[in-house]
Amino acid sequence: MGDVLRPLDEGKGETAADVGPNGLEAVLDRVEWGDGKFGEAVSLPGNGKVDIANDPLLSLSDTDFTL
């Protein structure tokens, strides 16, 4: 499984960068931005979502992972 590091701290916009080695950008849909514990943060209201394109690097079969 590839590493994905997405701090969700951009503070504005409709994408979230993957600052890890694979660069798998996420699309943010119906999110709100606000103050987080360590700077900016994304809030997912009732219908908000973070969409990450399907990529073989994100396969979770037979792999330990942390969210």
C-alpha cells in the first residue's frame, strides 16, 4: 500500500493535496473550512465528502492501515 499524507489544512479550495510521496490529490465536495487544532481544518457537514480517485496504491486488502 502506498503512503498518503493528507493534512487537510489548505484553508480554502476544492482540493486537498497529498503531501506524501504519491501525490494522490483528493476532491472536496460541499465542505466548510475553519479553525482547526493546528491551523486550518476541513469540516464535513451532513452531505460533505472527500473523494479520492481509485488507485492501486490505495488497495487495503491484506494490509494494516490507519485512518
